[in-house]
Amino acid sequence: MPIIDGIGRRGALSLAGAAALAGKAHAQNPTEVKIAMLVPLSGPWARSGLLEQMGARMAIDDVNAAGGIQALGGAKLRLMEFDAGDSAEKAKDAAQRMISQEPDLAGGFGCWHSGFTLAATEVTERAELPWLTLSYSDLITGRGFKFVFQSSPTAISQAEELLPIIVDLATRASGTRPTKVAVVGSNNPAVTSFLKPIREHVLKDLNLTLVADEIFTAPLADATSIVQKLRSGKPDFVLVQSDNVGDDKLLLEKFAEFGLSAKKMPLVGGGGHWCVPELIKLTAPENLEGLIVGLADWPGKAAADIDKRFVKRTGEPWFGHDSIFAYAHVMILKEAIERGKSADRRKVAEILRTIDITSGPATLFPDGRLAYDEKGRRKGAKICIVQYRNGKPVPVYPDSIATGEAFWPKTS
């Protein structure tokens, strides 16, 4: 028998087959599994993106410290970070780079801003990459996509749930039912989705009169004319649907200038940006005191340990909306990979379509359930409400996360 490098031909073929099997086994059990995060890390929405980054990095470290992906032989989870920038076009370009540069991604999450998410998911859907998002717009999961999963309650569901809670809160706390409301909001797709049902039926259902309705394009240069119009309507409360910290600051300070601070005129904000720690550094504490905020998630009792460790690790004063969503999304992808015993993106998506649990990452949501419907919307997702007390957002609704009682600011 001819010799090939000192090994018989049969032996060489045997070794070649073993090598092929080893290669296949390595592909099935990689030493690391990559997931992507695409969020704004620059521009006016960067603070929220950075908070997501902190939550995601902590989750990655927690997974790896606990032994990695057990179903894949302890493979480490690796976070690939991409900047969505400050526009939908930049977010889409970043998504295209992400898909091109990282063909072996198992899944991903982002892009915080609904407009950015709408653009980026056009790319991730074509790549059949399972994509988790906290963005609110109903359009995100209203396009028939099969690889997009929305963990937050949609803007429409938030709109239909928030105002009845606010009216009930006001009535119980003040003894008087509000009858007039003013609205100010950006033209962000999430805000547009939120305000549509309010204008169409929610106000009528609650017998509320809309006394002012101001829409602007972010970022704001000056809020004077907006607040003047709101003030002239003499509302019982103001619904403030801006979409970035800079505009929040401008509006709060202009409200205060015209005698409409949250301590005197009930202000109801919407979205996680209202609870970024940066806001307490940018404006006077009295401008925030009493501010009510409706949002899609907030740490509850089940996340107390994570909250404590996050604060110690980052130096941030609290573990809030943006960070807990990113932490949860990493854990959801990890859970899907474990259950599917595969880092193949299509298998991960298949698991996400059928998963229905009340443990693990499900406990990071106030309703305690992780399941997505046929549109990719999380089943049972409910709104959360926090209220600023002594310079810190305190969860007041629902009971599963509440650590304080809500109060209704006294109008002058």
C-alpha cells in the first residue's frame, strides 16, 4: 500500500473523516456566540443608547460568568456593538454593515428610536436575523415581518391604557375628575402611533376635552410658543410626548418659567428618555418633582439584585427602562439559543415564535410572561408608571413593581 506522509491511504482517509466530523462538531458547538446591539451611541438619543449598552454588557458578563451557553458546551456570548447614529438613514446603513461584517450573528436587538428601528429592521428581516426591540411604534410589528419581536407594549396599547389610569389616579388623589387635557409631542413614529387613538377615541371615551395640541420636529430649538399655547388652554394636565432628553429639558424649564412646573401642573411624560439619570443633572430637581411617566418596563422586586449590582457597577443612580430592556433582550436571546441548542439564527427565531415562559427573562417584565404573538408582539405587555420623588423615579404602577404611592400634583 502506498504511504502518504507515513500513514496508509485508508488511515489518511480515516483521519480526514475524523477532521470533517470535528469541524462539524465545532460548528455546532462554537467557542463563542455573537449577538448584535444596534442603538444610538452618538447624537441626541445617545444617552438612552449608552444606558442600553450598560445593561447589555452586564447581561453578557452575567451569562459568561455563569458558564456561558450550556447547550453549546459553555460557549461564551459575545456582544457586537453598532451605532445607529442620529437618523433612520444612518441606522439602516449601520444595519447593512452589521449584516455584512458579522454573517454568523445568532440574533440582535435595538434600535431604541422607533424611526431607526423601522429602517434597520427592513435590513434584518431580509437577512432573517431575529431582532428584539423596545421601540413602541405599532408599525414595527404591523408589516407582516417574521423575524422582528417587540417586547414593549405598542404605542397604541400604551395610549389606550395610560389615560384611563391617569384619570383614575387624578380622581382618587385630588377628589376631582380632570376634564381638560393639553398635548405636546414630536413627530416620532412612536409618538404618532401613540397620539392617533387618543385623538380618535380615547379622549371621547374618557369625556376629556383637548384644549391644545402641539406637534414639533425634534430636536427643539425653543419651546416658548408651544408652552404659551398649552398654558392658554388651562388644561387639568398636560400629556408630554417628546422623544429625547434635550427636548425634555427645554420643555420642563419652559413649563417652569410659565408657572407650570410638575408640582403645580400635572405633567405626564412618555418613554424611557424621561427617566435617564442625565435629566436630573440637566435641569433643576424642582422641575422634575411630581412628574409622572408612562413607559414600557421598569425594574420590579424580581430585579432587585440586578438593580443593586448595576448601580454598583456603573455608578448610575438607578437601573431603569433602557438598561433593563437591553439586559432582558440579551437574556431572551440566550434562552432561545439554549432551548434550541443552536446558534443558527433561523432556529433562534423559531424558538422565539413559540416560547411561552414565566421564569428566567420573563421575570424582568412586570407581567412576568415571555411569549410573542403571530405579529411578534409580546403577549400581555402592559404599561408601567413611575413618578419623580426627591430626584428619583419611583415605580407606582402596576402593583407588581410599585414601591411607592402615586400622588396628584396640586394645581395653582
